[in-house]
Amino acid sequence: MIHVLSSTPSILNQFIAEIRDAEIQRDKMRFRKNLERLGTIFASSISARLTYEMKEVITPLGIAVVPVLQEYPVLATILRAGLPFHQGLLHFFDKSDNAFISAFRKHHKDGSFSIHIEYASVTDIENKVVILSDTMLASGSSMVLAYRELISHGKPKHTHIAAVLASVEGLEYIKKHLDQQDITIWVGVIDEELTAQSYIVPGLGDAGDLAYGIKH
Amino acid sequence: MIHVLSSTPSILNQFIAEIRDAEIQRDKMRFRKNLERLGTIFASSISARLTYEMKEVITPLGIAVVPVLQEYPVLATILRAGLPFHQGLLHFFDKSDNAFISAFRKHHKDGSFSIHIEYASVTDIENKVVILSDTMLASGSSMVLAYRELISHGKPKHTHIAAVLASVEGLEYIKKHLDQQDITIWVGVIDEELTAQSYIVPGLGDAGDLAYGIKH
Amino acid sequence: MIHVLSSTPSILNQFIAEIRDAEIQRDKMRFRKNLERLGTIFASSISARLTYEMKEVITPLGIAVVPVLQEYPVLATILRAGLPFHQGLLHFFDKSDNAFISAFRKHHKDGSFSIHIEYASVTDIENKVVILSDTMLASGSSMVLAYRELISHGKPKHTHIAAVLASVEGLEYIKKHLDQQDITIWVGVIDEELTAQSYIVPGLGDAGDLAYGIKH
Amino acid sequence: MIHVLSSTPSILNQFIAEIRDAEIQRDKMRFRKNLERLGTIFASSISARLTYEMKEVITPLGIAVVPVLQEYPVLATILRAGLPFHQGLLHFFDKSDNAFISAFRKHHKDGSFSIHIEYASVTDIENKVVILSDTMLASGSSMVLAYRELISHGKPKHTHIAAVLASVEGLEYIKKHLDQQDITIWVGVIDEELTAQSYIVPGLGDAGDLAYGIKH
């Protein structure tokens, strides 16, 4: 199941417009802030699918019986481009455990590249709900590799895959390689085109470079 | 029309549970942070009712035609208890103009009190969409007075009234005194009881004192 | 005693340069953010004059004897322009109680104006250290009035007066009207000129309008 | 040269006390927030050693000649424990480029371990000022390895090494392995003891686990 958050009007569209805009991108602080704000909106949307339990809370004036999260999801993200988006998710799910995974594009002499996992710092995910996030879902191969790395550490109860911008091709790739029963996909917006170098068009460029500087 | 944001499960319920909890309230930073987080959720919800227009955005790789806010709402709040909630609204509507209004409880010798407007710093609201926010909507009289103060400065296109906690009685008061066509009400949760001193029960106590210290 | 924080090189100068710059001011979010960052720098500087006591802290691996704040200062600010700067102070002094005071310029027919206190929400300040902050210290009369309003609620142990931009004339006015033993002054930078309308030149314009929109 | 920021009284000591405190550590949000606040204090302190140039800034009311940063330092950090501290540095140096390096403890059968670099995402550092940060400087070997990884990408003009908590032994290790002319060291506080497992005592425990959850 794919949820496209821009399909209804909301301030999320404003934030996406700003991160796409080459002029506004020159302010790296605003670029990162927009990804953080988007992260909180995704957190809020995904939180509708989590499990709550009723709890008695003692207020200064009485007792309230209110729903609280039964357990916090584990927040996994892909380095480095996923970090500002992850910050937003963590801002809302402040008690969550976290996992960081790095995916690396290895460029070959013929101009092609393959993606490898280099680094994975993963907390216990066995039987947990996981939110696996990245800013961009381009070819989809980083996300699939990260997911496989994750499940080598344990079997999640369910995984929500979250990306601000996704390509049609990337979504197809995910659907082809991951079992639909295990995952739910949340994206901000879907772009049609993917270049041979796996850049989403019109997209926004390289999210990692825009947030943190051009990689050497 | 009244929107009750806690009527569907989401992380908003967790934040409301925490601001109610007398134990968790001891951490003033978390109390304010929760109100800010709630402010961003309200901003996101209310933003679904704002007007967007399509705009061409030049990305580093192409042109995207995307919806952006046609105009930002004016954010009005009631001092001092409304400030942390307002911070959250402003965090999302970062280009908005703002209005600050202070309402004052004048206590009479017989134990009753009346509410007066002392201070109003208001930007141009003529024909603008306004979000008038306060953390609590108890008796409703501060909100109605603040609204009247606002419209003495101009006629808004529409006003969204936002409060984290509301009493049944307060909502009735608003409906009785304000024209339903001019306003839309957004609340986090509705509590049944209102004490003679206009405290919501079970509520959370005095939001201003909890955020900023006991007023002398 | 007057501490001028820009007298030594530091990132504070960068933030002050940005809030002065008419082009950068167009981004209200960055304008407010810069005032918040400046607030944290002032908090850090002023904190060197507060009192600490040694406390045993139990870490997961042992016991550390460390200095902690003996008591948090009360943070008082002047509405509305002081709010973003106050946010920064509160970000560091997160357990502090707070006071909000509004000063109002009453314009007379002859073009002159006088400043009045309209609103004061003050916590207990008796025998407390107080930090009274405003973004601008122009003529100095708002600050002096706010100080007098404050001390009508109790006698502070000591008051730190903090302003990002100050005029020579405003500092003279403070020195003339307040007892030097009761206060310590902290400013970011001192500008020479003050216009007849009490604007600091070159200054930065109207801090309240830049943060929150032009007052109606 | 080693700067120990806790050697003079300031709110920094309060933040360090809180991150050490096993009880307060239970609030992961506050733990991360304290590291972020410490990051901004370090940024401010280190910024005194950066180079500024005078620039004409056009304010709404005149022209101010003010010092601005000549260039932003590159912010390098060690994953994952360095991230919240790095967030604070980045909050102040918002235009900086960034580098992320992961160091990995490989445990051997005899109970010993060695540290390896797994992942490095590095921007151009040639002739740049670099701030290389980590929350803890325990044995010092991660920091030395990260530094060597960094300089394999270019030769920095100068490197500031920043850590909230350092051990005497770790500082000795740095001094022994790195050329003192190339680096300046900034630490919050120095603890005497280092366990055989390279934990600082009394320290604070494992900063990565406390911020992000126990690594699987």
C-alpha cells in the first residue's frame, strides 16, 4: 500500500516546493529545516497506524483516561541524506530507538554503479514496528538493501518505508523485491522520470550534498 | 464546525497525555515542547483548509509544477499561556504575520472574576485568514474577547480557533457568541467539566504557570 | 558595568551581521532564529556570573561531583520584540520562571511619544537573580519602565539587563536612572546614533515588525 | 593546546551534570538536547579562533561595517555517538560543509578490541579549518583514526578536536599520535579513569546507546 501525502492539500506541499527550489536550496539551514518539518508530518501520518492503549493519567485536578503509544517504533535511516528527515521523525518519536545504515554507490569503469551497505548500527528490531526512512527513493536499491540489512538483525512486526520524493521506477522496484504484507510505503510526492544516473527528475538534485555539502 | 483532533488515533494523543500528567509536567521544557509539537500538528491539520496555487519551481534538474500556499494565515495568540502552542504554529507557518493579545482575569471581592483585554499587538488582518490560538479553551470568554479585539482591527476572511484542551461549556459559549459562518474550531480534546473558577477538569492545571512559572 | 559581547571575535558577530542585513531580514524565520541563537550566547555569557554548588551525580559507572546551578534566574522580557531573544535564553535556562512585560509607545499630536506599561505577567522575583531582556535598547525608557514594573513585584537579588543592540544614548539613560549596584548590562553591540523617533542607526530597523509583521 | 570549558563556571556545567546523571538520562530527548546545547557552546568557544573580515551591511536605516566569518569550518563527526553534539555545532555553523565518519569496535576473542573505520562521507577539506567532534574521547583511538581518515581526503589548514568528556589517557594518546601544531583540543571536562573496556569513569556510560538505543 502506498500513501502519497501530497495528494491532499496541506503545508507539506509548501515544504516540498521549497526543497525542490534551486534558489531556496542555497540556504542549507532552511533545506534541512524543511526536511525536519516533513519528518514530523510523516511521523504524525504514520502514527495513525500505530497501536495505542488507554492509560490513567493523574492531572493536577483529576484523572484522565487517555490513549498513549503502546510502544515506540524503531527509526531506521540511510546515511547521510536521510539524517535531516530522520531528525524530524525523532522529534516526534522522541523515545524511539534508532538504526543508521549507510549505502554506498560504487561506480564502475563502464559508468554503471552498484550499491553496497558499508555501515549499520542497529538496535533490537525483533517484533518491533520499524520506520525506515530516506529523503529520496530513486532507483529503490538503497532502500531494498537497507531493508535486507535491517532484517538480518531481526524480524520486524511491520516496516513503514518513508521517503519525501520517490520515482515511479523506484516504487516499482520496491514492490518487486519486498513482500507487500511486510511493508507500508509513505511518500511525499512521486516524480515520473529517473535518469540513467538514478537521479529523480525534476526531483531536487542530491539531497545529501544540499544538506551537508558536496561529497569529495 | 468543530474538529476534534484526538478523535482518530495519532501521536497527538501521546503529547496530550504528557501535558496532562502532573509528574511529566515537572519538566517545564518538555511541557513547552509538547505544546510546540501540538502546534505543528494543528498547523498541518488547519493547512488542509487553506488555499494553494500552482507554481513553477526550477529544480537543479528540471521544472516542477507544485502547489504552494497562496497566502500565509495571520497567527494570533493569547498571552501568556498561548505562547508555546503559538511557537509550534509559527514553526510551520514561518512567513506568517502575528498578533499577540493579553487577556486578564480581574478577581472580584465576591470570588467571581471578569476577563479584560489589556494588550493587543495586531498586524493587518483585513481579509486575511486568521488562526487564533490558546492552549486552553475553558469558559470561552478570553477567546471571545480576543476575537472581538481582533476584529476591531479589521475583518478577517475567516478565523480558525485552535485550542489543545476545551471544555464542553467553553465550546457552547463560543457557539453562542460568535457567528458560525465566520469561524472554524479545532480542538485537541474536549473535557466534560468546568469548575466554578473556570478550570477544566480533568484538564491539566494552569498552562501558563506550567510553561512559565506561577504568576505572582 | 557594561559587557559588550562583540568586543571579541566570535560567531555572535555573524549573527548580528545577519539580523542587520535588510536582504537577509526578508527571511523572518532566519531573523527569529538568529535572535534565538544570540539569546543562547547571552545565556552562556551571563551564566558565568551565576552561583553554582557541588553536587554528587550518580552516573551508570560511578559518582561524579560536579557543579550545578544553585538556582535558575528569572527571565523577564519586553513584548513583542523581546520574544525571540527570550526564547534563546529560555532554551538554555529551561527550568527558569518567566516574566512578560509590554511597553507601549503612545504617540502624541506633536510627534513626540511616551512609553507606558500595559501588561505585566510576573512570577516571584523576590531575592532572585533576574535577566531582563529586549532585542533593542534604543532610548532606554522601555527598559527602565520595565525594570520599575518588575521591582514593584519584589526586590531581585541582582538584575542582568541584556540587549542585542544598544545605543550610546540608551546606555546613558539606563546608567542615569538605575542604581549601578543593582544591575549588570550585557549588550551585543553599541551603535552611535539614535534618531528623533528613537530608532538606532545603523541598527536593524524595527525588531518586532521584522520578527512578527508590521503592527497595524 | 587543550581548552577545558568547564574550568570556568557556566551553564555548560549544568548540561554536563545532566548528561552524566543516570536518572536524567532516562529522558533520551533531554540527553540529546543537552548534547546539542553543548555543541552550540563549543561552537561559540571555537569560533573565537576563526577568521573574520569586515563587511558593509545595508540595514533598513543605514550602513553598518561589521565582522563576518571569512569562511565556515568543516564539521566532521564520528558516528553514531557524535551526532547530537554535531547537531549543536551545525546549529551555529549553519553554512558549514560536513563529514561523517564511522568508527567500529571489533571485539576479539581474548576480550580486547581494535577500532576500524567503516564509513566516511567527507566534503572538501583541503586548506579548510575543520572541527572534528565526538561526544566522548575515551581511549582516543577513534579520534586518531578519524583524523587520519580525514587527512587522507586533503590537508586541513587546522583541526579543532572537540569532545564533551575526555579521559586523561585519551588526551595523552592524542598528544602522542597527532602533531600538536596541526590541532587544538577543546573538551568539556576531563575524567581520571579509563576502564579496560575503554569506558570513561565516572563518565556517563555509552553516549550512543543513551542517545539512540542499545546497539544490537
